[in-house]
Amino acid sequence: MSWAHLNRAERDAAYNNALAVPNSQALIRERNAKAAAFRALHAGHLDLAYAPAERTKWDIFPARGHNSPCLIFIHGGYWQMNRREDFAHFAAGVAAHGWSVAMTGYSLAPEASLQQIVTELRSALDWIGANGGAHGLGEKFILSGWSAGGQLTAMLLDHPLVTAGLGISGVYELGPLRDTYLNEKLALSDEEVANLSPLRLAPVQKPLAIAYGTAELPALVNDSRDLHRLRAAAHAPGILLPVPRADHFTILDALEGPDGAITKALLELA
């Protein structure tokens, strides 16, 4: 059925990843526990403020070599949930290959609008450019994000610090979200929908790999496919990476392991 013929409950369900994955709460608890253990073992460069707000901080996990590539990771949660601390262990995959990893936090809706979040993260990347060397980071930065972080990755790909990007399970068209429960906190404006939907913008001519799980909600699968199609038509480089049988939560397993499909895609981008 077309979007116009769906009722509110059906539109909500179209973007409700927790509802779509029956064991999502158990997966989240497991994720958070793993992240806490990883941070406890790598406590040297945590909670580095790039702005005054509570969440505007970096966790950095430097490699031994200063010239190693660095993965910059942006967490998801529909711009209104989660925190960087609960994704720390996903640094392990590329770290096994000698990479550094930097994970950024950002203010959440409704305290911040989506435009404010994008602006905040631009300043976060500026901070890394100015201060990363003091924390063991090199000069090649690959940007990646999951869910809302996928959209943010696409929006920040043009930052001069960023060499390439990888969006994971992103939302790349914001218009439909205004018809769902998600907009109660986001309160998306016409300008934000027009200017912050990657599917409405001219593609940035840097490599952008786009990953999604084949067991994800159709809305997210379609956004990933459509963004890759848009970029391919503009001759913008980057692969489309379907991760077999992965849902919105288990897809990050392909980033956590050194041989995961997303880890391998990051290595190729570097």
C-alpha cells in the first residue's frame, strides 16, 4: 500500500525498529554491557569535550601508530535516543587492523533540532581536526554512522576532514517521519526536510558505502537502495552493501568483528 493509505499506527510501525525485532531489548542490554567493558579497558582518552553541552564529547581509542586511519563513528537512535558510550566495543573490528577510532556524542531532540545536531557535529569534526593529533590520531578519517548516524554521515561527508564515509541502516528521506511518532520530539521543519534529507540533495563526490540489513524494515532498505541509486546516477563512488539476514540491531555485528562485512568495507575505503 502507498504511504497515503496507511493509518497512523501503520506509519509508526514502518519506522519502529524495536517493534520489528522481538528481542531488541535483550540485544540492547548486551550491546551496552559490551560497550561498558570495552571502555573500562580503554580509559585513556574518554569524555573529551568539544562543546559545552552535556553530550558534546568524544571517546577516542588511538592506535599505536600515529599515521593509522581513524574511524569516526556516530551513534543512532532517531536523533533522540542513545549515547556514544554504548557503542564503544564496535571499535574493536577496525582496531584489530591497527586503526584508531573516535566516537562522538551530540545533543538529542527535543533539546536540539536536527539542524542544530548537524551544526554541532560539524564543530565536533573541526575539533578533531585541531586536536586529534594530541590524542594519537593520524590524518586519514573515515566517517561512519548507524541509523540516524547514517543520515548524519551523509550530511557531513562534505567536511574537509572526511576522506570517505559509510552509512549503516540510515534514514535518508525525512519527509515521512513527520507522519510518525518520531516527530513528536524532532518537530521537523519544512527547511530541515528539504535541506537535511540526503535523497533530496546533490551527492557529494567522495566515496560513500551504504550498508543495510536484508532483514530490516522496508522503509530503511528502500532508503539505502535509493540513495545508492541517486549517487550512482551522479557517478559518485561507493558500494551498496546488503548484509544478509541482519536486522537493524544485529547489522552492527558486521562492524564489531575484524572479518565482518562492514569492517572489510571500511578497510577498502581507506
